[in-house]
Amino acid sequence: MDRSAVTRLLRGVRAGRVSVRAAEEQLRHLPLEDLGFATLDTHRALRRGLPETVYGQGKSAEQIAAIVDRLHAAGQTAMVTRATREDFAAVRQRHPTARYHQDARAIVLAAGTKAKPRPGVVVMSAGTTDIGIAEEAAVTAETMGEGVRRIFDVGVAGLHRLLSHRKALSAANVIVVVAGMDGALPSVVAGLVDCPVVAVPTSVGYGAGAGGFAALFSMLNSCSPGVAVVNIDNGHGAGCLASLINRRVGPRSGASRKR
């Protein structure tokens, strides 16, 4: 349950459209619910503006379905990352409106009517192999209410590909840049724009890339100011950070788009 849902509920009680008993039933799962194998933070969306996300890897399909069921019952959007099609099948049995985003490996079961997305987030990948992590970031930001522009396969091996998107970059409030190998793309992007850049190192690369550590160290040592770095392959964390930034920034003015 988020703030808008609580506000609607309280207004309904005040207007007599919702009984006190019905309101109690909707609020009884706050702030947490103990399922034995999981303790759900059903207060997180109200407290932080971001609903609790289920990390699917390592959980059984039955556990994931039960968690999603309770989050949905609490009026909260449910998102499962690193989910398989088997996990999705278990969730969809109970909730036919759930969606599976294959590239992102994410399940999303929305709560209520979706509001108009807030524009301003750009998610880009250096290579095609980075798209899975980039999609995790993009789907996360979209689930949190952001409008996302995707720009894929524009790595530093061919900078003309990146420069062809200058207009979209200049209009962004925040840019998520996903890159493996040498991890150089976030530094280049940060040198071209006046908004925060969220860098996501991926485990894509040959042996000396050390499973993403080469890209991570490169991003941490960026000489371009304004780069924030999340953990290796953490597209979800990047999407959450992008959402928190974007919701606090108004639409870019026409003057700010001119270069």
C-alpha cells in the first residue's frame, strides 16, 4: 500500500464510502507479515515510495507465489527479480494479470490503476550482451512509475553510435549506463550531460574482466564527476536509484534541452 492508496482509504472512511471494519481489513497487514519462510515489509512503499522487491533466485516457485500473493493482498505492486518461467507460471496461476519480462527476468504484478509515467529516465547499454541487466533497470524504473527511453549497443568501440543520441541524453533527468568489458561508457556519457549518471558494471567480458570487477573499478575511478556506481549486475538497484532521482526533478525546460 502506497501513500495515494492510504489517502484514498482515509477519504473513503471520512466520506462514509468505506466502513471502519473494511479499512481495518486493508490495513491489518501493515507494517509486516510473517509467512514463516519470509517476513514481508508491507509498509515499505508507504515509507520509502518503493515497494518491497522479491529476489527470486534461490527461492522456490511456491515461495515466490506465496509472497506475491500476500504483497498483492496488501495492495502493493509485487516485483520479482531473477525469476524463471517456472516461477512465473506459479504466480500466474493465482494472478493471471501478472507479466513476465523475459530479458529482465522479472515478474511484475501491478496494484491498481497505473498512473501516467514520469518522463526523464534513459537506460542505455554498451553492448547487446548487457541488455539483460539494462532491461532489469528499465523494468524496475517503469514499475516505480517512470517513463524510460531505451538506447542499446552504443559502446565506446564506436562513439558515433552514442553521439547520434545526443538529443535524448540532453533531455534526460537521469541516465543509467550499463557496461561490461572495460566499463568506459559511463565516464564518456557523464562528460556529455548535466544530469546524474548511474553506472552499472556487468560481468560481461573476457578473463581479465574478472567477472565484472574490471568494469566496476573503472567506473569507481571515473574522472567524470556525477557518476554513481551500483554493484555488479545490479540493474534493479540502478532502476530504483534512477526512480528516486527522477521523481524529485521536474520536466526539463526547452532552454535546458538546447545545446
